[in-house]
Amino acid sequence: MRLRITYHDHNEHFARHLPRAGRVAARLSATDGVDDWFLLKLDVGDRTPTSVFILIVSEASVPRRSPISVQDYDHVAWGMCHGEPWWRFRL
């Protein structure tokens, strides 16, 4: 599934890096039992936008299995996630 992430709140300095599009690479669960974390592999579902936590995951620390510890990653901003066909946009 392809998605688009737009800036919503929390870190104005990070806002300049959005919007970004990509594809869902994995669905993960966290150590606290929440099972709706998605790893989005950036390249540059539901069509109803939803709020998301934006965590930075380096190539070296991509989770290979669930559960993950969300605290291991940098929470840089909140955003809004839009399903297709809304991902067609200009950066």
C-alpha cells in the first residue's frame, strides 16, 4: 500500500521535510501491546486521513520482527496519513 505523510503538529523544524510518500514495508506491534505501527519506506488502505506518529528509523535500525520498542526511535513529529489516490502530489 502506498501512503502520503503530511505535517500536523509537534516539531515545526521537521515540517519542511514533509509531505513525503512511500509504501508500507511492515506492520509491527510494540512492546506495550499496540499492534498498529507501520514501517513506511519513503521513496522521495484507508482513504480517510488519520493522525500518525513520525518516528525516524535509520537503515541500520530497521526492525526485523515484532514487537518493537517505540522508545528506541526518535519521535520527531505528528503527521497526517493519506491513502491512495491522495499520494499524487508535488514535493
